[in-house]
Amino acid sequence: MLTDTHTHLDNPQFDEDREEVIRRALEAGVTRIVNIGFNRETIPTTLALAERYEFIYAVVGWHPQDAKDMTADDLRWIEELSRHEKVVALGEMGLDYYWDTSPKDVQQRVFREQIALARKVGKPIVIHNRDAHHDVVQILREEQAAEVGGIMHCFSGSWETAKQCLDMNFYISFGGPVTFKNAKQPKEVLAQVPLDRLLLETDAPFLTPHPYRGKRNETGFVRLVAETAADIHGLPLEEIAAITTRNANRVYGLA
């Protein structure tokens, strides 16, 4: 009963064996997969996956690294797609101050525009935040993102930042990095996140968990993230799987 709340199975790294990767995920106990389309190229391929597989759902939006490329037409396109029956949220959106691919002011404008759109269409949002904790929280607050809530994807901030996000109706999602032996802060934060706000993800093919770090990540490896969460919370794997799947269903509006 595992749910991978954030993956990129449409990535070209899976072109040779996508069906086998999906089969391995099902064998690992993954019953729902949410794929992320984050720019002009990946939104159509994400929707194609969601339309092909009953258990795959789509999130569509604009990544901060690509913010400089988003036009008014793209925003209208996302609004149209928000009504697609398999689209469960908008994103991944946010700020990325690590990769210098889009100016900060452009990232912030595009982030604000997408939050406003999410409020207009009543969809939760999936947040990408890299080295921009203060500005992400400030923009979420100023744009009243608590109205729609959503997910802090692959959370890497402090417990103080997590608390601010929890107060704004967000769930905290952990991926492969929390399994790393030197991941002191992520493990400490995971231990403090209320169980009813905890989510699991892979971000495949990126951020591969231990012991496969350095190799291609895949959706079935969400089980390794679940095992780490179960160890930290002192619960059976099956219980963590059930809790986090319930949470995913709630935030994404799935039955």
C-alpha cells in the first residue's frame, strides 16, 4: 500500500525499460504513483503516462529552473489542464537558488502566479525549494497558499521551517536523501513531523536512496524510504505505508 507522491517516470532515463520499472514498483508494493510534469516538454509526457496507467496520476506546473521560459500562454495551458481528470495538483513550483538558470525575481514572479492560479482552480501545490527556505515560506504566506495547501517536496529544511509549512496546511515529503547515513537533520525533522502530515517519494530518476546511491533511482525504491521512516518512528513498515498512503490520498483528493 505504498504511494510514490513524486516521480519522473517520463524521464528519458527510463525509455529503455519503463514498463519493467513500473512492474518492479508494483511488486515492491507501490499501488499509486504521482508523476510530475514541470515544463513544456514534460507536461505532455506526464499526461500520457497518467492516461495510460490507471494507478498513475499527474501534477502539472512550472519548475523554477525553467521560470524564464514560462509565458502567459503556458499559464493558461496549465489552467486548462488543471481540469483534466488525472491532474491532482499544480507543480512542481517554487524557488531554486542553487542552479543559476533563471533570475531570482523571475522565479518569484512565476511562483506567485502559479499559487494564484492554484487558488483560482482549487488545487493543492507541490513545492520545489532548494537553498531558498526563507523566500519560499514568505511567498507562500504572502500569497495565502494555506487556502489550497499541498506538499513540500523532498524536504531539506530545518524543523523550524517545517513547522511554518505545517502551519500553512502543507504536508512534508521525504525522499532518498533521508536514508543517507550522514542525513542527520532530515532524520531529526522526519522524527518530529506528525504522522498525519508525512509523505514519501522518490523523485526518480534522481536522489537515489541508500544502498543504491549513485545509480538511477526508480519508483519501487520508495519502499527503502518507507523503511527508514518506519525505523525512525518505531512502527512496522506496513503501518507507515498505510499512513502515508492515506495522507497522499487526502492531499491529492484521491479516493
